[in-house]
Amino acid sequence: MSNSSPKVLIVGGGFSGISAAKKLHESGISFQVLEARERLGGRVFTKTLTEDLYVDFGGQWIGPTQDRMYELCREYGIEYFETYNQGKNILDLRGKIKTYTGVIPKIDLFSLLNLDWVIRKLERLARQIDLNSPWSHPKAGEFDSQMLEDFLRKNSKTNACYQVIRVGCETIFACELHELSLLHALFYIKSGTSLDCLINIKNGAQLHRIKGGMQTIVDKMAEAFPENIRFNSPVRKIEKTDSGILVTSDSGSFTCEKVIFAVPPPLLEEIEIFPGLSEEKKNLIKDYPMGRVGKCFMIYKSPFWRKSGFSGQAVSDGNTPFQTLFDCSPANSNYGILMGFTIGNRAKSHFELSKEDRKSQMQKLLVSYFGSEAANSIRYEDFTMTDETWSRGCYAALMPTGAWTNFRDSYRKSADPFFFAGTEAATRWHGYIEGAVLAGESAANEVLISLKK
């Protein structure tokens, strides 16, 4: 039975909210999690299709330096496996299809040298950023007034270089590149260790997947306190009263001492909060857009492309709906699954089509890449968090030009009795599941300190 008067109320049952709950549970502090959906995970969503088939509609990878995620896997005995990364990759530029091996696509020598130079320049600048105060860099004003897109156009001397680095960055940030500042891009790169780490499978952020799907981890975390979670309970109003903080949700009202917010930033605007959030936080949230990404899955009886020496990976410019493709087959290869990322304006256009037309477009493209066998799919699924009421987008909210220098760390800054989690509150692995976990634990630690005062 849920507690109508917990010490702490957690808004949101994603990885960040459940990480905060786990910390409070282990510390013996009473709490209640209110989750608007009928499931845990937030922007992580493992969809079970049949008894032995699932797809990850949300976050799905972990990699080196994401230490908390690996620790959680060990703690709960959850297995992970390497993303398939053998064979030829495909580059599709201007409708011309080429194959290559390794991370960097096969383009002309001058473009290749230019691409390497742009990547190294981004790496060098990112290393200079202080994750706790990106605005303190001597050139923060210059970097924050410049869109990432403008930086890439200025430094890309050939169209081939620009198209390849653009696709890579769109896939990393899940947006159009005019939507974020150069300063935010540099912070994000440093937060995720390095650009090399973010774009790679081998020794990179896409190294491992979770057997059974990523949601398995958060479900296991919550098994210790099921009675402390209410589903289908969006929070509508939070107000300080003489007897504590009154939280009103669709499933009832609660009185508590502290509140941890662990929801995507756009949803904060929709909760009536008295007294309100800081002016800085409110002004930031007004222009703090979520990334836009769709994941499209073509499912086969087996990963047939592997027999022909293909990795299942592809990179494409704007002539297709997808920036990138990956082999997302299960560990036992009982099925073959190709997943396409459609991002930014491509995602917007693609999801305006009917599901049948989306499937047709993807299947036609896969036949052009992998041959006639690609026409023999057994199922198609797709999903975009942008259309989900309680997510509004994915991977994370984006700091546009001027945001870091004007609002600094106002989003993650807590003001007792209100504390803020979510991957957007993370300094390390910002935008990733690891960041969500770290931010949730950090918010819980702040609450624990506050309760002792």
C-alpha cells in the first residue's frame, strides 16, 4: 500500500527517479514515486513483441566509463553483450552507395583529412570545458553565441566532410544542428568522455546492449519497493502548506517534506508549483527543446546480412529518412533486426507518413543496401518519444545559443525543498542513461543531507 505522507515524493519513474528511490530506500527514508505512464523507464522503453522477441524503443546502449550502469548490471546479475560490429559498413552520399570498414567512411583523401581535423578540433576544445561551469571558459561567450551547425560549416572545406560530420553529430545529439550551441556541444562531448567515445561501438558508447532489453535494469531496481510506486499518476499541482508540501496527482494527494523532480524539462512547465520555480529555471525551460529521434526496426528470421559480410551499419545524408543504421539483433541471433535512426527534420517528415509507408520506405532502402533478401521481413515496428505525452522527445533537452551563459546551471540547481534529477541535471554522461542514474543519486544525496538539518 502506498504512503500518503512520505518524507519524499519523487515525480517520475524513469532511471533517474528510480535511482533516487533506490538510494532513499537503502537509507531507510520513506518515499513515494508517482509515474504518469503505466510502466517504469521513462525514455527507456523495452517493447516485448513475443515471448522471445523485444526491441528497445528508447535508450539501449552502455559503454566504457559508464561505471554505474555496469555496477547495476553486476548488482542484479543482468547480462550484456557486444553490439555486432563486424564486416562492411555502408556509406550512402548523394544516392551513391559505397562500403567501408572501421569508424570513418570512405571519402576522398582531402575530405578525409578535413574530417579528421574537424573532429580533433572539437576534441581539443571540449577538453578545455569545465563540466561544472561551462560558462567559465574564457571563450564561453563566443562558443555559446555560435550554433554547432555554423561551426561545422565554417570548418568543413568540402561537402563530403560536412555531410559525414553532420550525420555523426545529428546522431549524437538527436537534433538539427542549429538547435544547440557550440558550447553545449563541447560540454556534451566532454561529459561523454570524448567525441571518439561517443561515435564508436568498439570501446565506445554503443559497445554493449542488455540481454532482455534496457528496461530490465530499472525494473529490477524497483523490485525492492513496488508498494512505493504508483503508475498512471501524473502530478498536476505542488504547493507548500503549513503542514508540508501538498502534491496532487491523478491518483490522489500526498503530503511530504521534499520533492525530487525526475521528468523531462518540458513537463515541469505543466505542473502548477507554488511557490514557483526560480525565474532563471522558468526562463530556461521556455526555450529548452527536446531532441527528436525515431527508431525504426525491420525484423527478419535471421541476420542474413552477416553472411554477406555486412555489419548492418550505414551512414546516409539527407537522401534517405535515416542518418544511421545498426544491427540490433538479439544476443542469440534468433532474429535479425536492423534499426534505423531518423533524427530532427528527417524524423518529423518520416513520422508524418503512415506506418505502412514508413515500413515501405525502409524496406526499399534495405533492399538497395543488402539485396533482395531484405524484402523478406517478418515484422516492422517503430516509435518516437516525441509523440509520447510523458517524454516529448529524446535523448535529452538541448541548450540553444545563449542558454549556458545566461542561465548557467539553473536547471540542475536545487532549492530546498525542491530537488532536480533527470539526465539534464547530470554533468557526467549528460543525455545518457548513466547521466540519469548519477543525477538521481545526486538528488537523493542532497535530500538526505537536507533531512539531517
